[in-house]
Amino acid sequence: MIINHPLLGPRDAAEFVYLGDASLIDRPDWQSDTAADDFYEYQYLRDNPAGETRELWFHEQGDRSWLVVTRNTLTHEITKVELARDVALAAGRDR
Amino acid sequence: MKYSGWKVLRQALGGNKGWEPVWRDPAPKPAYDIIVVGGGGHGLATAYYLAKEYGLTNVAVLEKSWLASGNAGRNTTIIRSNYLLPGNEPFYELSMKLWENLEQDFNYNAMVSQRGVVNLYHSDPQRDAFARRGNAMHMAGADAVLLDEQGIRELCPFLDFDNARFPVKGGLWQPRGGTARHDAVAWGYARGADQRGVDLIQNCEVTGFQVKNGRCIGVETARGPIAAKKVAVCVAGSSGRVMAQAGLRLPIESHVLQAFVSEGLKPIIPGVVTFGAGHFYISQSDKGGLVFGGDIDGYNTYAQRGNLPVVEDVCESGMALMPMIGRARLLRMWGGVMDMSMDGSPFIDKTSVDGLYFNGGWCYGGFKATPASGWCYAHLLAKDEPHPVATELRLDRFKRGHMIDEKGAGAQPNLH
Amino acid sequence: MSQPYRIVGGLVGRENLVSFRFNGKRFQGYRGDTLAAALIANGQRLVGRSFKYHRPRGIFSAGSEEPNAMVQLRHGAHLEPNTRATVTELYNGLEATSQNHRGSLEFDLMAVNDLLSPFLSAGFYYKTFMWPKSFWEKVYEPAIRASAGLGRLSGEEDPDSYDKGFLHCDVLVIGSGPAGLAAALAAGRAGARVILADEDFLLGGRLNAETLAVEDMSGAGWAAQTAQELAGLPNVRMMPRTTVYGAYDHGIYGALERRTDHLATSAGKPRQVLWRIYSKRAILCAGATERPIAFGNNDRPGVMLAGSVRAYVNRWGATPGRRVAVFTSNDDGWRTAQDLSAKGIEITAVIDSRDKPALASVPGAAIVMGGRVIDVAGRKGVTAIKLAKGQTIETDCLAVSGGWNPNVHLTCHQRSFPKWRDDIAAFIPGDEMPVGLTVAGAANGALSLGAALIQGTEAGHIAATDTGHTATSITPPWAEDEPRDTAAFWHVGESKARAWLDLQNDVTVKDVRQAGEEGFRSVEHLKRYTTLGMATDQGKTANVGALAIMAEATGKSIPETGTTIFRPPYTPVAIGAFAGRSRGKAFRPTRLTPSHKWAEEQKAVFVDAGMWLRAQWFPRAGETHWRQSVDREVLQTRASVGVCDVTTLGKIDVQGRDAAEFLNRVYANGFAKLPVGKVRYGLMLREDGMAMDDGTTARLSETHFVMTTTTANAVGVFRHMEFCRQCLWPGMDVHLISVTEQWAQIAVAGPNSRALLQKIVDDSHDLSNEAFPFMACGEVTLCGGVPGRLFRISFSGELAYEVAVPARYGDALMRALMKAGEAYDVVAYGTEALGVMRVEKGHAAGNELIGQTTARDLGMGRMVSKKKDSIGSILSERDALNREDGLALVGFVPVDRSEGLNSGAHFVSPGKEVTTENDEGWMTSVAFSPSLGHSIGLGFIKRGASRIGETVIAADPVRDRKVEVEIVSPHFIDPEGERLRA
């Protein structure tokens, strides 16, 4: 597979390490009353869609960017690649 | 029709014209006591044991394609019970004992061949981990032998002992491990279930669940609705998308595992050999093909195909371990979709929907589990309580913190 | 010697006589021959035995679809089993032997299987060999395995080398037949970067095997001229002898180039190169494969594909027979009769299954329209054929054509199903193609030459345009559209004798019918039950015929019956090629520590630690057992001072205004208030609450920290921290960089470590206990100005330091320490002594940090701060991880101190059976403690902390041992920690 890195252009997927669903960006609030359940669902449950999915890849053999890749799990077609940091900031994550 | 050498002789003399169909091709009935969703090895074994052990024969197995078209027919055929943790090992040892009597039990030669499985170690910490595991196997009644380098030289003289990047120091050997003819396992269970009255319905995809007042009362299928008192899902790599139809999210991701077979060669590899310093395991089939595999591709997918980096990685490991296979040619490569769970261990459990049961999360180890999976799932369905060796294979174990993580890799399915 | 079947013409180099051996017998052929062509020229008809029945077999085809003519090539470690004679380029000195027979090829003892064939019908083995049970593994299976396989491996290491390479192009053209050449020409002339790959050594595909014309020249001439023009284009790369074996995601193709297989020896050059080709567009011009017709004894040597017969005659000037009959269901078969006849070869008969007027007259040949061949005589070579109407025709070769199947293989590699086309009675590529791939020519069902040239040209033009090039002229070369009418005719129903579908695996029409009767009607069931299509040719000539017979048996159409897709590789690829250079010592990189050369000089014994090679111990003269060396290293370190290269520990530089807060989040214990100039031990959890890694982190300034990780987890921890930084807390001002390789780090431990360091560290630095106490850190200069860092940390439990210098000074630092340490009898210690000292001190390491244990298990539960947000803290609170009877890390000593201990032993209470139910934990690490004079161990046991003093059994059934052990504190040495604060 080829991942079109937003900064570096097309790179072989073998340069990257895969983590999993992009929902791993959405780490719950540790102080919430439902933190135990929230963290359980965050850590263990997956949509695992047959079709388009957003997922995290780390450019380990490259610039060490974490990317959010939108990819189809049936065809492997990649339709979007973003810097995970941008996605996280846009989702309101800060510090 | 009972199979035997005598029957083969009789048929041969009659021109092989009197063989009967191995299974019927029934139309679905409007309702069953139990519907098993998924006609793979586990689903067929479940149906077989429901009929044979519990006399439950008003049962249908619904298969979206042809029987055993998923991982049952695309694995590397290894059977073993060399697990570490108490949540797993007794279950896999039950499976091994069922393998050992399987053919006589279902009157079909599945070519269960106990030529041994050896996992190699290349360092002291690996040896320590294998000792721990071998002892756990003994404690569960399984067999395990911790071999040193000399023992491996005698068992597998064809390995690279003298020029290896990661020299072989020894191995954990399970002599009772081995291989079985994967298709025949599914066919044997299918035939046995069919003979006892189970309806095996092919080309019948389940497209939804009928849920009323929190209870599952049947399924929607490509061939119309079918009612059932209990619905038992057993769809391996398709677990995510099938259970999503019941609104359930699972601690499972779907990944592809590639497998490889070489051209047919005269026998040269005795049993199953697993590399400890790379991703590679190999055996040789009764037809002569080297059957081998390695790691999953590592990304989520429902496509039954993989990519080149893993192909090369597997062959590199193979050549590092046994450089005599360099001139053997890789004949065919294929992929199967694995239901990779969050701790690398499976589930045989009820779900939050009454009457809906789930069996899955087998990762790339489902084949060896086939008999025990069917046995324990049938027990759960018939008695509504888990089989004693499957009590830990529950869906809620992550919530409780009771992981069964053989590798210690944590909640990342592609690391298991 | 005389090549009796060689005729005039062809594209072989007659001036280059080549000699070779087959089964020890010497033959001659010409440069440009394949082994099969040369065997045909020499009249060698019997070349092998089939898999199951050991039937005599001859050459069947002229290409990579060959099911029969498999030989073992070369000898010794170069032995190459299952090699197709039909694609093996002849070279001087070639040695080949036939395979799969017991006794000679002519008199194969295993041929008895053929007589037993009624008992060996499809799937017979699933129905028998079950009684008595023990016989399967003792008798039946060994017998079955004894007859497994075709060729054999040498059992020796493959002596050849293989390379891997990467190529990029605009347009990859797969196949250099008429469509492929036209496509490459159109794209190449437009300026696109083109790769043209073909499995053959001669470009041109079927053009070289036919007598058809292109424009005003012979097809072969046009192919040669076009290849020459393409070779002259700087933007075109020609790759003959290159098989594109697989289509992968996003335009990536796998290709295998054979570099020295056509030479007597590789002479040290790579035998083959495995290419990964990155293409923007690809055009599949793989042509078509002829299929046979099934009839009685259609597997006899001399029964061949008609197109192959004329290929041998036209391209190689070798005739498979002197009196040749043709049996065809289509117009193309007639070309064989006409081409051979024109070359003066006698055509005995043309039998056409179709009831229509003869297409042509062939001099001397009986023309039988609506005819059927029902049987073939001649066990080791055709002598006569028998027709349905009773006629017998003497003939020594039967050329059979059942039509042509487009080579759709690569279109299926991403699981697209081909679709049926009635007019050519064949499957063509399906609708869902790999992205960027188009198909042209015969592979696309355009079976005539004229159409192939047009489709190729158009596909090449479109691919060039799509990749941003403009073509000036796109007139396709002109050629006639030869007649291609085909009947869907699969087998001769009148045949009584067995009729073969899969020649190599011996699957007959009857087997397919039986499979259907037994319910194995799905194509995949059929294949798996009968083994059809599973042989080395993957059913290239067999699958469609079998499908047709199943369709007929079940009363369905072929498309209703289904199709089976092809998987990579297109043709088999040597495993060695996939491995390339990554084998032997070069399997994976070896990382060396900065002091490696010095350690080698000390004759250190090395051990693999991941990719690293580390000194394990340093034997001295007179020491005969490793324990002697290790004990000495431990005792000398504890008595005076020892040094150890610890560079392999992961080092991560953490900088930024939020660096402290960041560390506070990734470590379970607090880091926010760590003062500048101090080091702290840190425990890192995974988000699931399990211990992930540990190490020390030093604060060099308000905004600058240096973290160490374990050797094993260095890469994973860095990745995890980048995840935290980029994905979880993107607003933090913090930056990470791995500096593992940039800093050499050496541990200096023992009561004299301060004294030793004072000789190395420049005088301006005060190393006194007051100025530089336990857990202090700072930047220093050494040896007169070399920049370095000093950390007062201890893994051994002694007064100890770790000193870091830029990696290039690592070797010099080690030598300087050893030199300066002479006064204190300094000792270098390896990983083994390091391990002993850490067990003596009770530190957790790799055997304890196994991803299955929590901070609580490790005795560090109280370190997990609940007052802050940190990775893993929430999920570490789950019930099952905090059970009263949970595991705890404690120490163990043998009750009988003279006994040794084993890692991996499990604990059970005395008197209890050694079973899973009674399992209470396991021994993780053991060592012989030279300081205490007996063995000690660390291990996890239920409720361990409250069981100090209790005796349990360490059961080790895999080593047949049971040792009574006492549970003790894990801190065997200096439990109060006085030494490290001294």
C-alpha cells in the first residue's frame, strides 16, 4: 500500500507502524464520573467497519508523524491522509 | 452411508457410481430451535455436537457462501495445545483430546497427524518463558518437552545452526501437536451434523437479527426470515460486521493473515517448526507442499488478501531458519480474515441480547480450537452455562480486568 | 546426437550447438531452445510421471502452463525441483532428471497405482484408513507421505544469492505479445516512463510462434523491430525473463527477473532479482492459454496443445511428431494443421468437433467434421487415435485445441471474479479491476492479432495520457483478424477410458462427476475434494474444463456454476528470491555498542539482546565455566568497582516548556516536581493499566529531561510517547527525539566507583556524596574537556554511576575507565553479572515486565499516583487487577541451599498436586548469588507479600524437578539501600 503523507508525499506503507482506530485520539476525561466505563470502551471496543474507516499510522521509518488515514477495509482504497495532530487539535484536544 | 476401507473397495468394484451426497441441500424451514450463523469449522462442529451430545437436531447452520469457505479452508492446518494461561490451556487441551478421537467419532478421515510441534527459542529469556509455558501445559495434562540445542539438532537437523543471526538454543516441543486436513475437518463435521438431521444451508447470508423486547427471536437472511429460539453467531473474521447488525460493538478487529504453500516436494520436514526470532512457522502436507505462514499484515481489513512486505518478511524468516528451502518455489499465497481480539484470546459467551450467543475472537488460532470450540459452544447453547474449560472466555472480561493475554501485548489486536 | 525431429526454420541459433543431459543421456540442441524444445528435437517423448497414478507423461505445452514436463534441474546444492522444461532456457552443460518415479522413468514401480485407480478415486482417503486407529500414524500416513510430492530438495543451503529492487514507472506493460508491444510503443512514444516485462527470454509472445504477418512483415520480424525501437527509447525499460507474479494494492506489482538461470553457473552474481514495481498505470497483456479437450487417455505422451505444437515447429524448428493429427473445437486448431503441413510435416487427420464445412483442405489429411477422438493408444507415446465412429488413425502426435482462455490471473489477485463470455466460451476479466490496471489483447478476450494490436495501442495511449503525456500519433499497426470461431466443447462423452482434466494431479472427468454426486458442487469444494487445479500449474489448463463438466453434471450453465479466482504468484517463485539478502548473519541488522571493539579485544562472549550484541561475560585465562567468570565479575564489582556498557538502554531527549507535565502524564508516578539536577525512577503503564516499561529520567534543566527506557522497549516507548504528544495532548509544548545511538553510556558500580570516576571526570566537578548525592545528575566534562553527563543511579545496588558521552567517545571512555581503574582492580562485567546483581537487589527486569503484570504485582502499586491524569491509571483500578489474592513479586531461596533454581517453575503449596487448579505463580528470574553463596530467585506468587517465610514447592515438570523454596524479601542485598547512598 502507499500512504500519501501530507508533508512527505507518497510513501510505502511498510515505512509506517499501524496502531488502530482513530478513536484512540478521543481519550476520555479521567475525572468524569463514568471514567471507568469510558476508558473501558475507549480501550477495548471497536466499530471495526467493513468499509471506510479512519485509523492511526505512525511514520516510524520517516518523520515520526502520527497520521489519520481514511481507508476502505474492503478495497484498501485510501481517500484521505491527515496529520493526527491536526485532527486532534480540530477535535478540541489541547493539553 | 458409513465410510470404511470395505466401502471404498465395494464402490471401486462398482465403478464408484454408488456414492451418496455427503450432505443434503435442504431449503430453510421457517423456524428452528437453534440457528448457528456461520458454516465454518466452528459452526459445523457446534451443530455436530448439539446433535450428537445433546440430541438437539432442530438446528440449522446458515452459511453465506459454501461450507468452510472462510478460515476453515484457508489456514495452515496446525493443531496444538501449547498455551500458557489457565484461561486457555485446559480449553486447548480438551480440543487436543477431541482431535485424537475425531475421525472415529465422526467417521471421516481428517488426517489428524501428530508429528509434533516445536517452538524454537533463541535466548535465555525465551527459554524461561517456554519453561513456564511447558510447565503450565503439564499442569493441565498436556505434553511438553523442553529441548536444548542438541535436542533440536536431532529433531530438525536441517536448520541453520552455524551461520544464524539468532542461533537456535532449543525449543519447546509438543509431540502430540501436528496437523489435520483442514477441509476434511469441516466436511466431517458437516456430514456428521447432516446425518443427524441438522440442516446445512449454503448461500444463505444473514442480513439482520430479529430482536423483540430485548430478545433475539430469529434472523433475516438472503433467503427470507427464519425464526429461532436461540441464535448462535460463529463467523470469525466477519464478527464485527455481523454483530453490528445486532447493535453490538466487540473487543475485536478484523485483520488479514496470509498463508503460503510451496510446490509439492518429497518429504523433508517432519513436523511443525516455529521460528522464535522472526515470524515463520512451517509444516509439510501429506501431498508434499511446504505450508507456511508468519505474521498478520497488521492493518484492519476485510479483504482476503495481503500485501508484499509480509510475504517477504515471512520468506526472510524462513530462509534465516532453514536455508535449504531457497530453491523451493512458493506456489500460492492467500489471505484469511482474522477476528483479532483485544487480548489474543477468544470468546464463547452469551451477549447482552437474550437468545443471542457469540463465538469469536479466535485470532489466527481458530483451527486448532475447532473441536473444543464446537464442544463448548454446544454446551453453552444446550445448558445456558459455560463449559468448565471455557468459563473465562467471556465478553465482559476486559471490563473486569481479567485479560487472557498470552503474549502480554496489551489491547492492540495486531500485536497478538 | 542428430536431433532427428529438428526441421528447418525457427528462431534458434543454429550456429550455437548446445549440449545437455537428460537422465544422464547426452543430447544436443541450439541456443534459443528451451529444454522442452531440445527434447522434442531429439525425439524424447517420455519426460515424467504424474503425481498420483505415475502415468507416463510427455511435453504438453510450450509455456509456463506446463503440467507434465517437470524436471529436476542441476545437481547437488543447486538442485532445483519441479522445473518446467517448457520455460527452461537451454544452456551448455544443462543437466536435468525426471522426477516422481521409483526405479527408472521408463519402468516406474509406482505405476502400479494406475492399476489400482478404481480404489483411489476422488477423496478416497477421507473415507478409509481409520481402522484400526493406531494404524493411521504407523502405517497409512507414512505410506501416503512416502508418495508425496514430485521433486525433491537437496537438503542443503541454497548456494545462490538473490537481490531485491524497487522500480517506479508511469506505465507497466505486462506481457510483450502483440498487445503488449503495441501498448509499450504507444505509451513509450508519448514519453511515458514504461516498463515492459515478459516471462519469456524472447519478446514477442505468440508472434514468435505464429506465421501471421504484421504490416508487411512477419509477426516475429515486427516483434523484433518493435523491441529494437523500444530498447532505443530512454524512457522505456525492457525486462525479458521477468514474470510479473502478483498485483498488489495501489499499483504495486511484484516481479521476478531471472538473471542467471539461463547460464551454466551464476558465477557469484545474483541468480534472480525480486522487483517491487510502483506503477501509475498497468496494462495486462498476458495473452491467453490454450485448453485441452478431455477424452480417453488424453494424457499420453504425444498428446499436446495444438498451439504449442505449432510453436515448437514455427519458433524452434522442432516437430513433436512426424505424422500429426489435430483434434479441435475451433478455427485456431486448423492453423496447426496448416502451419505444419506447410513445413512438410504429414498431417494424418483434422478432427473438428463442429458440424460445419471444413475450413480448409490439408494435403493428405483425413478431415473429420463433427468428429470425436475417444481414445489414444501408445502407453509411452501416441501410436494411434481412435475416433467415435470406430476409425483408427495411426499417428505419433495429437494436437488438441479446445479454445483459448484469456490469462486473467492478475486481474483476480485483488479478488475480482472473471466473467463469462459465451462467444469465445471463456472467462474474461471481471468488472472490478485492481486500481490503475487495464487489460488488452487476448487477455481481454480479443483473441485475434488485429484486435490485439488495436487494443494494445489504445490502452498504451490512454495510460500515457492518464499519466500526463500526449501522443503524437496513435495509429495501431495493421494485421488481419484471423478466424477464431470456437465451440464450447469440453469432453468426449463417448470415451470409455479415463479422460484427464488435471494432468499433474491426475484428476479425471469421472472424478469431477463423482465429486458432483457426492455434493461437492461448489467450485471450491470440487477443487479441494479432487485436488483439481492445486498442482504446480494451478490448473491453468484444467480449471475451465472441469467447471464445464460440473456445470453439465448439475444441469447448470458455466457462469451459474461459478468460477474460481487465481491467487498470486502467476507462476511459482523461489522462496530464496522473496528473502533476498536477508538470510544467514544478514537476516537482520546487528547493532554494536560503542565498546564492542574493546570487548572483542577482551575476548568477551557476546549475547543477542534484540538487535544488539552485548558482552555477556569476559572470560579470563583459567576460567573453564561461565559461572566462574560471572561470579568473579559480581564479587569484584561489589568489592571494588566494575564497569559495564549500558548504551543499549533507550534514551529519549524530552524538551519543552511542558516537558515536566508531559512526563507526569506518561509515567504513573509523579514527575512534575522533580528538581533540576535530579534523577527519578519512573514506571510507565500502558493505557490498560499493565506495566509497560521502567527506567530513570533525569532533569537537566527546567525544560530539558533525558529519559532511559529498557533495551527491549526503546522503540515502542518512543512511539507511544509520540502518540501521547501528537494525538492526546497536541497543545503541549514538548518535543521528543530518540538519542539512543547518539550517547554512549557506561555504568560504573561498586564502592570504589567514586574514586575511579574522580580520575576521569575533570577536577572542576565535585563528586562528593554531599555535592553529588544518590540520584543526582549533571553535565560534566571528562578526560580534559570531553562533554558528558553523569547520573548517580544504581542497578546493582552499589554506590554507582552511569556516565554518558557522545557515542564517538564511547570506546575511548571504556578504555580510559579500565586504565584509570587498574589501581582499584576494576573489572568489566557483562550482561550476565548485571543480571545476577539486579536479582540480588530485587529489581524487576525483562522477565518480570512481560506485559501481563501490574504495578501492584511488581510491588509498586503505591507509586501509581491517583492525584493526576496519567496513562493507565484508570484501567489499573479494575477489580480483577486488584484482587486480595493477586500476584506479588517476592524472593525465593532453596530450603536446601545447595540446590539450584529454575526460571519458569510454577509454585504449588506443599502436598498439593501439580495441576492448573493448584497453580499459585511462577519463578521469573534465578541466579546463583556469589555474594550469598547459594541460588536465589524472583517470582510472582499469589498473596506473596504476606507469605514471607512460608515454604512452597517450585515445580518444574518439563525438567522433572521439584524444589522446596522459602519465600523471602526480593531484596537479597543491602535491603536498606545503604550502599547506594554511601
